[in-house]
Amino acid sequence: MGLTLMWLSLMILIPLAGLFVKTAELSLDQFIDIITSRRTLHALKISFGLSLAAAVVNLFAGLIIVWALVRYRFPGRRIFDAIVDIPFALPTAVAGIALTSLFAQKGWLGAPLAELGIKVAFTPLGIFLAMIFIGIPFVVRTVQPVLIDLDAELEEAAACLGASRWQTLTRVIIPSLTPAILTGFALAFARAVGEYGSVIFIAGNLPNVSEIAPLLIVIRLSEFRYADATAIAVIMLIVSFLIIFLLNRLQNWAQARALTAG
Amino acid sequence: MTVVTTTPIPRFEVAARQTAKSRRDVRSEPWLVRWLIIGFAVTFLTVFVVLPLMLVFSEAFAKGIGYYLQTLSDPEALAAIRLTLLTAAISVGLNLVFGVIAAWAIAKFEFRGKTFLVTLIDLPFSVSPVISGLVFVLLFGAQGFFGPWLASHGIQILFAVPAIVLATTFVTFPFVARELIPLMQEQGAQEEEAAISLGASGWQTFWRVTLPNIKWGLLYGVLLCNARAMGEFGAVSVVSGHIRGETNTMPLLVEILYNEYQMVAAFAIASLLAFLALVTLVVKTILESQIKEGRPPSDD
């Protein structure tokens, strides 16, 4: 027992406390200067904005994929079910170089897209695609068990009472899935915000254009500007926790609503 | 227990399938919608998952298998493989021991601050790997809290193997404990209490009662922990210092080779890591079915 606490505090508490102690060494003005500099603000905007957008895409795409995997039978279903976990299991650096080569101008998908005039690699669009890639397992895997366990009788009752399939879907099925969907959304979002390996290769990393916040932390560290790096890290942590906290509240509300509706 | 419960399951399934067939019209969509949904799912997963994976292997073997083997036997590549294996062995070992202890404490005892402890265990999952690396730079770097003391005693942690191991351990901390906590909570403490009251020592109880009960869950946690430990990039990249042949793990070497436009070499190392990921997924699927079998079926 005491050993657990000691190990936990050695491994987790002390390092994280260090982060905040280091930030406290800065004066408030210095701190504000760092986080409101053009480059920092832009990196934060890229990281949080694109992560949010990618999580929204994952929410809808994940829902459709879960539906196909759980409700329908088609050839290769079990294989597709298994490979949903690949983005989670594949080391991020490997995913990064694979996605970059795939979407590079001469890549398998990059070449046809380039003919259409769409440039993916080394642009914010590339960052966005990499974030979709790493987020997809989170939505699928949190919603899947709930959809499997969903009571068939609810849907039948709705149909018997004269609801159309669309009404059943939006009034009965989606509300029961909402808490799980929100959890998956939050997980995908959190992962995308902090993601480094699979994003930096495809990003191009141009300051003020396609530079993500974690990369800016790494750059500041390599310049030995530890205070800058720490300040950006603390802002990232605080904003992430706030968003996750809000999503938790939303999830509780959805759960309560699903219960009273059911 | 398993013998009693496995026999009726096939019958239930047959019944369920029969009713499912008769229900199909109400619980399904028109065929056009169905095919659109399946088409979307398959296309999405192919573009985002299958193609990148295929690309890794096709690029790795672009210059033939001879060249592939030659890149992998390069001294730098061998050093990276060795360091990755060493790091994974230590981190997984540490997290195995402390994961079991932490899960044991949380699942079998009641104490204040338990929720806080659980949140703490999950923390490394919700923190960017770069930030995980950063905290170790702040602790052990030249301007860090312990930096000056370590320097005066001639101990090198940052930009050396110890920091790589520490950062990896930090990032992979949650896997084992997270997997075991729900499993141990579900099993309760009765079997252990029975063993103790029959005169078994604490140690005997652990080896003979607790461990056999959690072995599949434990393996599952170790498997995921190992996959992440070998593949960790962000955190390790921050603390490693990128000294060639010394502090480069496999993912770091992938980055260096890729940035030097040595594509085939980069993808050759990457293919090893991708292969590891595939093996992990296969073993994971097998373990999941084992865990399902070991668990009593739920009431519904």
C-alpha cells in the first residue's frame, strides 16, 4: 500500500509537480508574454482547432464504421474489425512516415489528389488527416460494446408504435449511444491534441502555418528555452483538462437524459 | 464454473439467431443505405489503415530482400534494436510489478483517496508524450531540480539510457494496472480470504489464488504495455539526445533515417515495428477470447 503510493508519487506526482513549480518561477507578465506570442498562439490554435475538427469527423465516421461492423455481415468484416486497433498499436513514428509517404506528392494517394489540385502532405490538411487516423479507434471501441448490448426490444417497440426507421434512429438509438459517443469523442480529441509522432512528419512544421504545440515545446527545449517550453505545456494541460471536464459534465447530462427517456 | 456455463450457450445462440432473422425487417435499413454504410466503413478503414500498413512493407522491400536484411544488420540498426529491447524489458518489468501491487491495493482494499489514485494512474494517458518527456528534462536537465547535484556526482541521466527508461516507464505506466483493476474488483476478495483462513501465507495466497485468477488479464496488460514501450516516440525523443549508436531507439532511428532520405532503411526498421504491432493485435485477439471464457457470463 505505502509502496504503491510511493511508486506513484515517484513516477507521476513529482514529475508533474515539477512542471508547475518551474512555471511558478516565471512572473505573470513573462508567462503571458510567452503564451500570447504570435507563434505560440498559432501553434495552440492549430493543435486545438484541428484536433476538435478531427474528433468531430471521427465521431461521425466512427459511428458509421461501428454500425457497419456490429449490424451488418459483409466479407472481411472480422478483419476490418481487428484492424480498427492498428492506429493504436502502430508506433507513432511508423504511422507518421507511412502517412506522409502515402499522401506525399508522388505517393499512392498523394499523386491523384495532386492532380485534383489538393496538396495534403506538409500542410495543415495533412495534420488534420493524421489526427483522424490516430483518433478513429477511440470512437469505434467505446461505442461498439454499447451498440452490441443495445436492447433489440427498444427498437422493435419504437417500430411497433409507428416510428419510421429514421425516427427510431434519432430518438431511440442515438440517445442511448450518446454517453459512449461523447467518451470516444473526448478520448480522440485528447489524443489528437497531444499527438506528436504521427503528426510531425506530415505537418511540414512551418512556424505560424503548420506547427503544432507539442512540436513547439520540443523546439523550445532544443533551444534551451525551458521556461517557454514549460509555459506552453502548462497551457496545453489546463485547456485539455478544462475541455475534458466540460465533456464529462455533458456526458453525465446525456446519461441522465438517456435514463429518464428510456 | 466454466464447465457448467459453457454448455447452454450454443443453444441460446441458435435461439437468438432465429429470432434475429425474423426481426431483420424492423431492425435493418434499406439495402441501398446498408451498402452505403458498409462502403463508407470499408473505404475509410482501407485509406486510413490498410494502405499505410501496406506502404510500410512495400517500401521496406523496395530494393529487395537482400538489401532489407543488410539495412537491418547495420551496426546502428542493431544498436537501436538492442536499446529498444533493453528499455522495454526494464519498463515492462517495473510496470508489471507495480501494476499488480497498485491494482491489488485499489481492488481489494478500501481507503481514502482511492478515486484520486485511480485518476493518477490514468494520467500518463491524457498527457502529451512530449510533455511526459519534458517533465524529465525539468527534473534531470542541467538547469533542472536534480541536475546540478547529479552533475557534481558524475551521474548522467538525461540524454542517456536511464532517462529513456524512465520516460518509457512513465508513459506505459497505466497499461497493466488499468487492465487488472476492473478484473480484480469483479473477482472480489472472498477467494483470498478463504485461502488465508485455511492457513495459507500471504505469499502462497498470491501465487496460488490471485495470480491464476488474473493471469490472462495480466498478460493482456503486459502485451499492450510492451507494444507501447517499444514504439514510444514523443517522450523518448525529448529525453534521448539522439546520440547515434548510443541513445537511439528504433522509432528514433526511423525518424533520423527518414529525415536523411534513406527511405528504404527507415521503412525497414519501421516494418519491424509494424510487424510487432500486428503480432500484438493477433495475440490480443487470442487473449480477449481467453479472458471472455474465464469470466462468468453476465446475468442478461
